Amino acid sequence: MFIRGGLTMKKGLTTACLLVLLPLGLFGCSSNAGDKGSSSSSSSSQSSQAASSSTSQSSSTTATNRNQGSQKAEKIRYQNVRYTTRLDNEYREEQIYKYVPGSVRNNKIYDWNTLHVSDQQKVYVSEKAVATFKDRDDNELEHEDFYRIRFSRSNTAQKYWVNDDVIENERNEAHDD
């Protein structure tokens, strides 16, 4: 009877220690998950929780990690254009904006899923903007091309700004890898 009580007590203490230490360990890992230096954990229970939290973090910070998403443009040059093209096959890898990135402090980024568009959808291009950004590493100027598009022929349709990788045009197709 004495041995059984001792084993039960050991199990109780072990369980209590695990209940205290495991949340502390998980809390420490989850607070480091936002750091750029940490990328994975070795424990299977920790990795499943870290995977779900890192997925939500990466989707919410995609725009702020991009150069034009968080940096003010040095200058933006606009040009009127008028042509019809199609969305590129990999358009979902890029963002779709309300304003030219770098032109305003808080630019709205739309979700492609809410726009109900598909691969090879026809788009109407009405304007081109060349935004000039200063590279943070070497202070050289970099140029990004953006296009103002709409998904309807109507001039009153909602207009969006996208970078040149979103739409197909001859210049982009010649440089595709």
C-alpha cells in the first residue's frame, strides 16, 4: 500500500511540474516566434502550435516586409496609358493596393479572394506609375512599375494599383524565368 501511494504521489508531482513548465516553455517559444532569428522548434507539440501562429503572423505581415509596402517613395512619375491585358498566372503572389505603394502612409491592401477574379481574367489598364525608392542597404535608387487596373470596361468601376508582375504584357513575358 505504501509503494502504491508513493507512485501516485510521484505521478502527481510529475504532472504538476509538466503543467507548470510546459506552458512556460511554450510561452517562451511563442514570444520568440515573432523574432526574425527564430524559425522552427524541435518538439512536435510545440511545432504544431508554432505552425498555426506563424501562418497567421506571416499573412498579416507580408505587406510590411515588402520594400514598397512600408517605405515612402522618393518620387512617383505618372503616365496615362490605355490598353487591355490579362492577369498573369501567378497574380496571387503579389498585392493589390488602393493607392500607389509609397504614396500614402496607410495604403489599403485588398484580398484577391474578395475580388472574385480568376487566372487570365481581362483587365483594363488606365495609368502607369513609376515609383522611386531608396534602397536601405546601399542607398541606391530603385524603380518599381505599378499599373492602375479595373476589372470592368466601365470607367466608373473600382480601380486598383498592382505591380507589373500581376499583369501580362510583352515586356514582362520576355523577362520571365
